[in-house]
Amino acid sequence: MELMANKLRIASLVSTTEAGSGHPTSCLSCAEIISALFFSVMGPDDEFILSKGHAAPILWAAYAEAGFIDAGELANLRKIGSVLEGHPTARMPLIKIATGSLGQGLSAGVGMALAKRLKGSTGRVYVLLGDGECAEGAIWEAANSASHYALASLCAIVDANRLGQSGPTMHQHDLAHYAKKFEAFGWDALVADGHDMKEVLDALKHAGGCGRPCAIIAKTVKGKGVSILENSGGWHGKPLNRAQLEAALGEIGAADIRLPSRITSAPVSHTPSGFEAGIYRKDEMVSTREAFGRALVRLGKSDRTAVALDADVMNSTMTEGFFREFPERGFQAFIAEQNMAGMAAGLSALGFKPFVATFASFLTRAYDFIRMAQYSQSNIKFAGSHAGISIGADGPSQMGLEDIPMFLSMPEAVVVYPSDAVSAEHLVSAMAGHTGISYIRLTRDKTPVIYDNSETFPVGGLKVLRADERDCALIVAAGITVHEALKAHEMVKGKGLLTRIVDLYSIRPFDAEALASHAGACHGNVIVVEDHYCGAIGTLVSSAVGKLRSLCVKEIPRSGQREELLAAYGIDALAIVREVERMCARRRE
């Protein structure tokens, strides 16, 4: 096993020198740990997450030694045509959790351990952490959840090599601090010499039988095995040049060994979903968050892979029905949204379909976890309720006004925004059938049902609610503003002005060609009205139709009643009427 550790060191040094970049010193410190896990401890049903993702070269080396990739491919590290990227992503088929933004791996490990429990699997989940990333609060959010759910199958291994990127880590080699922190969260914790193979193996054996989450604090040396690198600052993220490499290989010596590995590369697939949407009466007053909650329960009955995660707001996001019906598939993350998103990535990685719900405003604190989930090719459905100023008196801290661009910034994310209960239920079904990141924006207040139950809402579509060949302006709205647009339509109709109303329920992808056609039919007079800060739906629509008038929230709002706020910030029916009159008056002139 010691020889295999040195063989992994050699491969890490050679591949990073060939690439001209990388983090070889971070690989050298964890060589014994990786060797023990991959060639002695882990079995076919176990999972491994490299939370310290910058040590990817040693992971690729381990996969090569295990026979999953050709050893010659290591020479292509970090090249554009290779799946062996600088940090792990799911472009490499063996990777289930992308890492590199530090502090996220343990949350995903919690999700994987929960998935193992749901599957009735005895497999274990091993997460290799760096000591530097233990300064991240998300690590302790995850530790808290692991203890709460008594995840005895979860093992965290801290590669405590003392040095971060720019200097020493917080506790350096005073490892009792790390152990005490994990113990404070209810974990079993022990300290081991990370370069003593017997101690490493004994610690891993202990972790398998202690009956609760276990943290192994491994004392290691950054750059272990190469004298110019060992415990030396200034080498983080720097490969050796060829002369230095030759000297380093001489120090390490020969490591001609082959060992069998019991790990597997079985791919995980996601099952399709389908359910019958609920039945609603026209003009019935139902909030889209209520319809979302009802749809989620129906989905849970037809799809055993559907799970729900909540951040202590289930009676507001309306996921409480799912938790009540399927308690084994409802996971309370409490007030820790970033950990909740990480848990969802772990559940998704093992074939489950997580619906993650909280206030739209609070998803922003989880954004780094959400963007990293796309690199894991996660299949997560995010739901943001209480969106926009229309929530009323709670004030700006509770109003999701920044959320849409957050998801639009991810190239493959789907974003939908229903305006009534019928569209909300159908869009939940569409999200469940989509594989990838998706986001549904939900409204707090009750709104009238405007669609027949027989309507369909495919992703990428739109609905034309009012149209006439004499229309003088196109009003594009979504969610709550659809109802304001319909009110405005009736108000200007009484003045002899006709408007075309489009419900852009699918914000991305959206039907640019159809929008452009409708804009042309309305003489290029386009108004976009949205309950969001500027730069979201209006920017998208302008890419299809050109110049338009954007009615949106242009300043920081305050507490108030819904009608007061919509009027004060210029996105209510009267504001739309004023804009239609200006546009159509210009045409008459």
C-alpha cells in the first residue's frame, strides 16, 4: 500500500509538470489516504467525494490504477480535449459530485448518505476534505445535519497538511481543534498519522464500526516525499519544472506495483416522472405556491425517487404536505440553505429527484452550491416562493427580487414562472420530467385561475391570453404581473385601445421567434412588466424583439400592502395603462 501511495505521487507530479499547472503538493499530502481507500477499503457500493478538488491529479491517477482510464490519458491533464480537468466535474463519467469551490463536499456526502439509507444500501460515503476548507461554515452546517440524521455511513477525512494557498491554515497542526469541533456536532472523531498506512487503515476500520458519523483528522505534510516541497510555503498550485521533477522522482524512488481495486463505475440514471394534475375552477383563488405543494404530493405518489428538502419554511412553501405524506423522503435542512443545496446534489447523484424549496430571496445565499451543481450534472428542481414585492408587508429582505438572473446565469438551467394554479401544477410536472437544474418562481398571494385544466405548458412555450389584429401594443408578463396585464387590457379596451397579452411562463428557454412575431403584429410596441429588479425578463425579451419599455422594480422597496407596492413601483395595471396610452398615442400621431 505504501508503494501504491508513492506510485500515485509520481503520477501526480508527472501529470502536473506535463500540464504546466496544477496542485501537486496537495496531492502528495493525501497519497496514503487515497491509496488506502481505493485499494483496500472501498467496495462496489461505496462512494468517494474529493472535496479538496484541487487535488484532482491524484484522483485521476487512482482511477487509472483501478483500471477505469488508460494511464496514458494522465498526460492530457487539463487539456481541452480531455475529461481530466483541473478540478473534478461530471464531464469525467466517474465523477458524481463536482468540487473545487471549497467547503461543499461534505454537504453532498450527507445527501449521498441519505440516499444510501433510502435505497437500503450498506455502502459507505467517504469525503476527503482539506484542512483549509474547514474554515467554511458550510462544513459545519453539513456536520450538524449528519449528526441530526445519525448518518453512521458517512466518514469525513481531513487532510490536515497545515498549509493553505497563501499561508498556514487556521489551526495548523493543532489537530485537537478539528476533532473537538466535529465532536461538538455529535461526531466520533480521531487523530491519525496520515502517512502511516497502518494508522490510516485502523482509523478507517474504526469509522466503519463506530455507529455514528466519523471524522478522521489525518496529520499530513504538504508536498510529502519531495524535499523542496515538504512543508514549504509558496508551492500551492505550482508544478515542478522538468529538472525539479527528475530530482523529485529520484527521491521518491521506484514504485512498480499493481493492486486490485473493488470500486465500480456504475452510472446513475434518473427515472421519468408523470402524474395527473389537479382540477381547478376558473376564477378560483389559489396561490401558485399552494398548487406547487399539491402537485408535489401527487408526484410523490407516482415517483418514488422524488424527495423534498426544506429550510424551515415548509408551511410557507407548501411542501408540508409532502413531508406529511412521505416522511421518509422529506428532509429538513433547517435554516441552512447552502447545505440544503449540497444535500440535494448528493441525493441527485444517486438517482433521486430533489425538490428544494425556500423563499426565493434565501436561495441567493446558496448560489455557489447551485452553480456548482450544474458541473455535477445534478438533477435538482429549485422552488423559490414569496417572489417579488407582491408579498407585501414583510419588507425587502423577504422579497425575492434578484433570483431570476441567478438561474439565467447558468447556461442549461430551465426557469419557469406560473401565473395560476393550473400552470403551476403542469410546470411542476414539466420540471420533474426534465433532467438538469430547473427553477420555478412562486407567488405568495392567491390569484384567480385563468386557464382551463386541459391546457398544456411545455417548457419553452408561451400563452397568448388576448389578441386582435388591431392590437397597438404587446404586453409581456409572467407570474403576478399577468393578472395586472389582464386588468390593464380591460381598462384600455374601454378607451378604444387593444393590447395583446402574452404570459411568458417559460422564461428560459423561451420562444423568441413567436415573441418577435407578436411584437411585429403590434407595430413594435412592446411592454415587459415584471415583479423583479430590472435586467431579468425584460433583457431576455429585448434580445428577441429589440427596443421595448420595461416596467420593473427600479429601486429598493419597502414594507406595504400588495396593491400599494405594485402601484408605488410602477408595475400595476394603472402603470401598464399609462404606458399603453403613451405608445398608442404616438402611433395615432
